Amino acid sequence: MSLTISSNQFGNTDGEIFAAATRIRPRIWDEIPVEFRELGPSYRAVNPDGFRLWVELERKSQVGDGSRQPLANRITEARLGDLEVPTLVISGDADMSTPPSIARMIAARIANSELVVVPESGHSVYWEKPEAFNRAVLGFIGRHRG
């Protein structure tokens, strides 16, 4: 058994990780178009068709006011240390929402974790660099079977 955390702060709602993540976002964060928050500049520059498809799928995925499902558990910085399964933390090096600095902070609090930073990728690593994402996840799972 293992766990993969990709491009997010794992729902963490307190402590230094939460404070750091809050500091990096400007007050106008929610006004910035989602495609600029989610997709890295390299991807937007070199893959206009993928960019347009991502935007189209993002627009189709919005339902109602965009409210998220409430978390079943409150994740705190201290609880990260309770994780006992091998954990892979993935970040894109151009992720404005959860940059490598935040991913490093998360990985540092999980005893059996590995960090992968994918070059020239934003918040949507799985979309922008699917080969690198899949290679990282499958390699990690392969090393931590049963």
C-alpha cells in the first residue's frame, strides 16, 4: 500500500505549511483565470491545442457554484507525521499554487516520503507532463508493492 499526493497541500489547514501556502497567493488569486493558476507557462507556450482542450474540459467540469465536497477528516500539519504508508509527493516546478517549496515542506513531515519535482510543469502535472507523472507514480508503486 502507498499514497500519492500530487500538486496540492493535502488539505492541510494549519501550521507553517498552511501559512506559507497562504503567503504565496496574492489577494487577487481567485480572480486570476484558472488556466493560468493551473497550467505552467511552458505548457501554455508550446501546446496550444492541449491548452485549449484543458480549458474546454475545465469549463465543462464546473457545476453550480464550484463548491468542493467537504473533507471527511481535518488534516493538520501534525497529522502528516502519523502517515505510515510510503508517500509520493509530486510538484511541478512552475506550480504557482503548490510550488516545490510547499511540496518539500509536506514531504519533510511524512517519514517515508519521496518528492518528485517535474520540470517545466505547473499545477496540472498529470496533464502537462503525463509521461513524467506516470513514470514517477508507476515507479513508486513498483518499489512499494505489498
